Amino acid sequence: MQSDALLVFLGRMHLAVLHFPVAFLPLAAGLALLDARTPNETRARIVRLLARAGAASAVLAVLTGWIHADAEPLGRTAQEALDLHRWLGMACALLAVAGALLRGRLHSPALAASALLAFGAGHLGGELVHGEGYLTEPFRAPRAGERVEPVPTDAPLAFGDVQPILQARCVECHGPLKQKGDLRLDAFDARWFEPGEFGTVVVAGRAAESELVRRMRLPLDDEDHMPPAKKPQHSVEELATLERWIEAGARP
């Protein structure tokens, strides 16, 4: 039991360690490229120090990341992204070590390549945590915490009317890459209407009996309240729209 707790702790250290190579490697690469054009001994020493720190932290990030992925696996559909994240991280660490050890013409390119891979691995890591398309989400969907415009009360409701609400409030934890409770809410799913471990997500025609609505109506301090208290909360109008959609039959 104690060893399991230690592994979880070491894995979670990945979230702190990963920032160091993302900072050190681009800075080392930039200074190395500058030093290649206008050599300077003091700058060269700084580059060597940054390169070594970046390489060491990249290796540590890979080790803790590998533990983190095994100790706290993500949703099933995240596996491909997780594998790519791992391999990019490993390639970044190898090139960072090479950049720290090499001298001559290959020194700067190795550091530059490791810096680019650090950004790529970091981007994928962000999507694993926050959901697919997290970086570009502000341009294509309601931002978390942003009020979704209510649908007119006399309009017939379909899933497309409630999808922006689910996107803004739920998909971060129940989307393509992260599925807490093995639940996805980013696209219409017939499994919502089937009884599951935590009840029936949507009971067509009966909003009050739907687990989705029940959890959204719980007091904010209730551990089962959704979204979690630390996340931006839905408005009264948003919940009312979801309830109207369910009451009208929850059609696709």
C-alpha cells in the first residue's frame, strides 16, 4: 500500500517537473544559435549549464511521466495520444542529452530539435489533461465559464442545442481524451439512456430522474455535484435548456 502511494506521488511529480525542460531547452537552444553566430565564452558557459539542466529535467520528466501514466491511466480513447506524448518526450530527452554532451556543429541543432519536441510533447500533455483541441478551443467553442446563450423557449430542441452547454461545462472531464466514470458527453451517445454503475445519465422525458440533471442540481458543496465546485458552473438558463431537451424526449 505504501509503495503504491509512493508511485502515485512520483507520478504526480511529473506535473511539476515537466515545466523545467520546456523552459530550459528553448532558452539553451536560442543562446546556442546566437553563440554560433557571435561566439562568447560567458554565453557558452550559460548554454552548457542550461543544456545540462534541460537534459536532466527532461529525463526526470520522462521517468515521472511514465509512472504517472501507469499509476493513473486516462480514458481508453486517450491511448494513442498518450503513446505519442510518451515517444515525443523520450525523443526530446535523448536529443537534450545529446545537445548537452555534443560540441561543434551538431550542438545547436540537437538543442533546437529537443526544444521543438518539448513544445510538441507539452501540447499533447495539455490535451490529455484538458481535452482535445484545448489550445484552439477559444476560437471554436464556448470557453469554460462563458455563458451559453439560452435557446428560445418556444423552439424545438435537439442535441445540437444543448451540445454547447455540455462542451462548456462537461467535456473537459468527459470528452475524447479524458472520460471520468467512462462517460463521454461531447457527442450524442445511446448509452446515456442505459442504466449504468452511477444510474442512467439521461432518462428521456423525465429530467428529474436523469443522473446528469440530478448531479447538476446538487448543492455546490456536495462531492457528487457536477461540474466540480472548482470548475466554472452552469447558469440557471443552461440547466433549464438541458431539462427541456430531456423532457422533450432527448432527441439527437
